[in-house]
Amino acid sequence: MARTQGSHSDITGPRIREAALRLFAQHGYAAVSMRQIAKEVGVQAGALYNYTPDKQSLLFSLMSSHMEELQAAWDSVPRAAYAMDRLRAFTGFHIRFHLERPDAVFIAYMELRNLTEENFTVIESLRRVYENGVEGILKEGVEQGVFSIPDTKIATLAVIAMLNGVNTWYRSEGRLSLDEVERVYWGMVQKAVSA
Amino acid sequence: MARTQGSHSDITGPRIREAALRLFAQHGYAAVSMRQIAKEVGVQAGALYNYTPDKQSLLFSLMSSHMEELQAAWDSVPRAAYAMDRLRAFTGFHIRFHLERPDAVFIAYMELRNLTEENFTVIESLRRVYENGVEGILKEGVEQGVFSIPDTKIATLAVIAMLNGVNTWYRSEGRLSLDEVERVYWGMVQKAVSA
DNA sequence: ACAATAACTGAACAGATGTTCAGAAAAAAG
DNA sequence: CTTTTTTCTGAACATCTGTTCAGTTATTGT
């Protein structure tokens, strides 16, 4: 056998990425073999190498795509005039964006140690850009006198860590709706940073 | 060769656990081989099986020890009368305890997916006991009228997630002292839950 | 209709994996 | 000193690892 019926690059490529994303999130990068990914796609392991130079590149590509989509999505959110409104917008955006892609989020946080040094540097700088955006809001709020924050860097990380926590427990069939979750978290974030 | 000079069970045992803890935290459970752990201890791979029935048990043992130490340590903290004081005590305790064992904390959160189903259940229930302790404080604070919290379960997870974030950035040589970190976080926690 | 190309197979590579176990050496017990 | 027990070695096991590549087939272009 060789090329199979209905085999197309523009179909197999995304399917490989989807399978890898799901498997990496479920079992961890190191625990997933190329053969497992291939099997999920319905293809032999060798075929994967038409779409990625190696396993490490596949992981890196998934992570950097996620980080770039995150940044692009946040950049496209209309920028409110007041820091308080911007922070509320961010809270809602961050929660929703992350709940829509639990696997990618999981990988982006858990598989950092499995990146090569140079790949790690790239992902880290993408993350820092995102964090700096949040810190900018907090700093502005402090200048405008609406926020009281002893250390904006720590507060940034604290807010993000708190919001990321949603992914560990939220289930769409659960007790609370997305709107309710957003409201509850916004209440805590707002109080935590307010003057 | 066989038994080597100065070989003792009560020395090798802990050394294996320490090496495994460090390596699992650094590279991940799946990425670390028994031979790597053995090499770190200065022993052949086969010798590890005098101390653990298998690799999975080693991971589980490390995680359950950590969770039990955590609970025991928190139980030994004097229980203040008012919820506000209890929450402050918890904030300080949690930050310090976790910063003292970054590797164990890392593993306890990241390697859950590498546990067998039954082992996972055990660890999860230990975690729930700890979380329930925190929720108890929040509930009491609400009853006493000092806290305003729409959902104590979410608030519990949010507070813990926020505090856990410290481990991702704190360095002892860094800009802030432990006392300062504790103060900053307590400020945010207090405001977030206060009425 | 044929030629060119893209997509894939299947086998092979050298090495690593968790785990077992007979035997050897050091330590402890008598 | 002799025996017993504890601790460890070193080899072996079957299987899995990421990756390469010649060859084969389906699709596309002419």
C-alpha cells in the first residue's frame, strides 16, 4: 500500500495537529509516541514527517500558535478608555478564550520544560508580551487612582493565575453558566485591585 | 560486583526519593527513566526495586507523602478564633509551605494525569480535604459578616490558584523578601473576599 | 492517454524502556 | 570465625522509541 484514497495534505495536516494537541494534553508530551498520534489520524508514523520535521517542532508549533492566537484575539478586543473597564474586558476575555481551548492552554503551561532552550525562549517572550499588556492596565489604573496595588508585576501574575484556575474545574454541564463564572471572577478581581 | 561498601537501606531509600522528586519535577514523570534515577543515586536500575514495586508506585508515594505532609502541617497551625485571622494565617502558611518544596508542589499538580485511576482518586480526595478546610474559613467569614462571597467553592479555588502562582516566579535571590510577598498576597486575598 | 507530483506505506535503524532474577559481596548476627 | 541476611550487580527479556527512506499508489496537470 501507499497513498490511500482521499488523502489530502490540507486535511491530514490539521488532523495531525488536533490529535497531537489532544494526546499531549491528556498524557503529556513525553508519554505520547509518534505512532500513537499517527494511529489517531489513521496513518503510519512515517507520514507525520511530511508535516513536521520532528516531534519537538510539532510541540513548539502547537504552543506558539496558541500564544499567537491568544495575543491576536486580545489585540482585537476594543480598547476601553478607563482602566477599570479594560480590566473587566480582560477578565471576561481571558476566561472565555481559555475555556474554549483547554487542551492548548494545558499544554502551553505544562510542557514548557519539554521545549528546547531556544523554543522555550520564544514561548516565554510571547507570554511576557501578554502579561505586560495586563500590567499596563493595572499601572494605568494606579495612575488614574482607581487601583491600589503595591506591586503591579505580582498583581498581574496573581490575577492571571487566579483566572487560569477556572480551567481546572469548569465544566459546561456544571452548576454555573459562563456568564455567572465571569461575574464571580470579575467581582474578586475588581475587589482585589481596587483602591 | 554486588553489594558495595557502605550501602544501607536507610540511606539509599531517601536518596532514591530525592532523586526521583528532582528529576520528575525537572523533566516530567514519563520523560525520566529508572536508569536515570539510579544513575543519580549511584546505583544500578535493578536496585531501585528494593525500594519501590514499580515506577508508578514511586510517583504515587511522592505525591501522597506531599499531600499528607501539607495537611498535617496545616492542621498543626494554631486555629485563630476569627475567620479573618484564620484566612491570613492560611495565606502565609500556604505560601511558605509551597515555596519550601517547589519540586513536590510541581509534581503534585503536573503529574496527576500520569497516575493510575485508583491512585488518582486517592490524591484527589486528599486535595479535596485541604480545599474544604479553606472553604470552611470562607463560609465562616460569610456567616460572621466579614466576607462577601457569592460562591465559596469558586472563591476557594481562586484563592488557592492565586497563591500557587507564587511558585512560578518567586526566587529567593529576587527583589522581594518572603515577608513582603506574604504581605502583598494577603492584601489581595483580603480585599478579594472582604465585604 | 500519459507524465509528473504529492501522499503515504512498511520495513528498517540503533538505542532506550520497565522489570526480573541468579548470583556475589558486604554487613549483621550467632 | 561462621552463618545468615541485606543490599546490590549485571545481564537478559520483550517491547517501544524517533526518525529515515526506497518504493508504491492516488491524484493532478497536460
